[in-house]
Amino acid sequence: MEGGTVERYSCKNHCFCCDSSQDFQLSQEIARRIHALVEDLESNAADLQRRAATEIRHMARSDAENRVEIVRGGALAPLISLISSSDPQIQEQSVTAILNLSLRDDIRDQIAAAGAIQPLIRALRTGTSTARENAACALLRLSQIEEQGLAMEIGDAIPWLVELLATGTLRGKKDASAALYSVCSTMENKVRAVRSGIVRPLVEMVGNSESGMVDKAAFLLCSLVVFFEAAEAVVEEGGVGVLVEVLEVGSRKQKEMAATVLLQICEQSVGYRPVVGREGAIPPLVALSQSGTAKARKKAETLIRLLRLARGGNSI
């Protein structure tokens, strides 16, 4: 170095200093882009809002770090606001963007705190098929937050989740069943689900081997039939005969779940034991007690004893 001149070297290798500089420039570029998109979200122009929500949706889907930058850039509040848009596509893209952002656990709390739950429930009630499905997914993610009172707030979605379970596409039914299972972690929400008519579609899906939902529906029934009103609903919807058929022809896992539900029903009320017996439950239960898993055998044996008592102690 002569005459106070600093020599500047051009690095031709992929060294740390160059990579860091490139990463910084890319981060700055992303931040600027997000800032512009947020301005579009907050505009009154529907076409700008639609394009901005769509781009943010794709950015949030493709890169976990993008999700952090999107939230840091202030996109959360306008996206949540646009979930209530009267434009179906703006609503759909905004719901999906929120869903993609919720894939990061550390962002879920921020989404809930920003007031997203009620707008998501409205989208579940009034949105396009895709918006409804993605709103159900987003509510599932938010229901996994361990915060007192949150389960009850998300519980407001139960009637619309039940409707999606009954009328949605296969993907919609799967989304709804997963969300309902998570939301129904409290007894209060179990009661709300049963009173919202959840048992009928569950029984129908358990009884339809082509539904693609037998396991999920049976699993959800197992979690619900722990109180009398749920057991009563299963019996009233013709669920006993459906469950006995599963005992006869279902997979090992399905047979175990069917035995679980029937046992819960019989434990809820002595009066239901003759109903289960008349549907022909004892022969497949005997087979299950001999060839099922240890857990399934135990449940089958217990249920057989209850049914024998209902028959006055007659042998089978």
C-alpha cells in the first residue's frame, strides 16, 4: 500500500465474506419487497390486495425464514383484516397465507394474539371450498397453542367444522376431523361437537369402507364417546350395527377402535347392552378376544362379560 491508497481485492472464491454479503443483500431485497406488498395489502385496490396476498402466500410457503420476515415486515394485521374481505379470492389467498405462516410454531402465538381466530371462523363459514379447508387447517394449528381460554374461543368453529366434515371434499373432511379432534380436547367442546351433530357423519364414514375416513372417524368417535349424550347419539344414529360390522370385517386397528366405542357405550348405560348384543356383537368379539392385540383382547373380554350379564348370565 503506497500513497495512502487502499488496495481492493476482488474475491473470486465462494468465501464466507462474499456469501455473507450476498445473504445480506438478499435479505434487504426481501425486506423491501415485503414492505411494498404490505403497502398493497393496506391499499383500497382489490387487484393490488389480491396480488399481494397471493405473493405473500407463496413466499410463506417456500421458505421458513421468509415467514419471519413477513411477520417482521408488518403483514400479519392486514392479512388478518383481509380474511373478512367480500372478495372470495382475496379472502382465500389471505387465509392460505395465514396458514402458511402458522407452519412456524413461534409465529402461531402471534397469529392468535393478533385476532385471527374469529376471522378464520368466518372464512370457515362463508369462504370458498379452498378457503374453508385452509381455515380449518389454520385453526388446527392455533388449537395446538397451550393457552387458557383459547380452546373455548376456537370451539366457536365447531358447528362449521362439523359441516365441513359432513359435506366437504375428502381433503376437507380430513382437515375438519383433525381440527375437531384437537379442539375437542376439553369436555365442553366435546359436548358442543355432539350437539352440533358430529356423530351422524362420523357413523356414516365408519360404515363406508370407500370413504377413506374409516380410521379417522373411528378414532374421533373413540375420543367423544366418554359421556352419555355422545353414547346416546351413536345408538340413535344406528352406530351400533355399523360398529359390529367393523368388528367383523375391519382391519385390526379398526376392530380395536370399534370395540373401544362399543365398550364405552355399554359402560355409559346398562340399557344399551342388550342393543349391542342383539346386533350380533358377541361372535366377532370372541374372535377378537382370541386373535387381537393385547389391548383389543382385553377390551373384547370386558365387553363380552358385560353382554353376558345383560343376557342374564347365559353362556354363548
